[in-house]
Amino acid sequence: MLEKLRSHLTYANVMVTLLAFVVLGGGAYAASRLPDNSVRSRNIVDGQVLRRDLGAGSVNNGKLAPDAVTGAKVADGTLTGGDVRADSLTGLNIDESSLGQVPNATQAGNAQTLGGNPPSQFVVVCQQGAVKGYGRIHGAAANFPATFTSSSTYIDNAFSCTGTWNVSRPGIGRYRIIQNGGNTALEPTGVVATVDSASGSGSGEDDFVSATRINSNEWELIVRDADGGREDATLTFMAF
């Protein structure tokens, strides 16, 4: 048998057999013994590296190309506050409707009221047809001066869009108020007044006040009782 086989061996047959062994067996050997870091990107067919081929934590930020990770490549709901750079989000990036009330804004739910009152009850001041001043006159106070004064003993809680209010008492139940200020555009054109219920002249329920304009910034207020007689009283006025 060997003699018959030997008679068919040639140089060419031997060389082809050795070459096949080197190519098939030797190639597998070489692949299993590649040095570390010897395989480059150019040695890998595009699209052939899979997730299972990567070691845990082997891909970090430094190995990603700029802008390589887009929203479509991030799983919904996986980003946390730690993934967002500080101060990187602006109002344009946030859906305001998704925000709740700020925890420390304790008055946020009452921002459209003033002292519990709705906007319809707000008082507009210092405009045409609006309130331009007010104050409280203590008309029954002792030693009320006959000349103008701004003392809080005789007039308090006073407000004026221009200057200050002064008051005088030229006679029983007669009070003159004058607005001292240089802005004539803010001078009131009318005054109304009421007697306080806790007036020094009594309950004040039957008293009434008339207001007469003396000049552009001065009015006379006269307090009368139910019989028409003048009497001293505590009254509140409003100019508009």
C-alpha cells in the first residue's frame, strides 16, 4: 500500500499539502495569538462590532466623537439630574406646564389677590379719574389750629399724589384741606368725605359732610348733624 502511495507522490503534491496546512491551521493560530492593541479600526469590517464585543465600561466620553450621541440614541427616562451640566438648561429647554408650584413660594397661589381682595377691588391711584389723595381728620381734637398744619394729631393716614395734605379748622365743624405740591396735572378735581361712626360728636350716623372747592388745591369740608347745625367730628376724605 505504501509503495503504491509513494509512487504517486510528487514534489508538487507535497508543496500543495503543506501550503494548505499553513493557510488553514497556521492562520487560526495567528489570530489566537495577536499581541494586545494590535487590531486597529481599519482591520475591522464596518458594522461588525456588536455590544457583546465591548467590555463593561470600556466606552467613555473621551472615545465618543463630538455630537455623536443624539436624543434618538438615548433611552427615554434614563437621564437624571447628574447627567445634566449645571446651568445648561434655560427656560426655552423646559416645558413650563410640567412645573409645579415652587416650594418656598408660599404666596404663589394668592398672587392675583391683594390682602385677599380680587383685582376688581384694587384701587387705582394717580390717574385721570382715579384716587389722587385721602386722609383722616381728627376734627374733635383739642386745640385744633385755625391755621394749616400737617401734624398727625389732626390729620393722619394721609396720601397725596403730589405734595402733602394740610388741614385747618377756622370754625366749629369747618375744616379746610389744602394739597401742597407742584404737579398740577395730579391735583384732584373733586373731594368727598364721610363722618366716622366713632366720631367725637357721637355716633356720627346722622351727620353728613359737604365739600366746596375754594381754589385749585383747596377745599372746605363742613360737618352738620341731622338738624343742620355744624359740629366737630372725625371724618375721612378722598380726593379724585
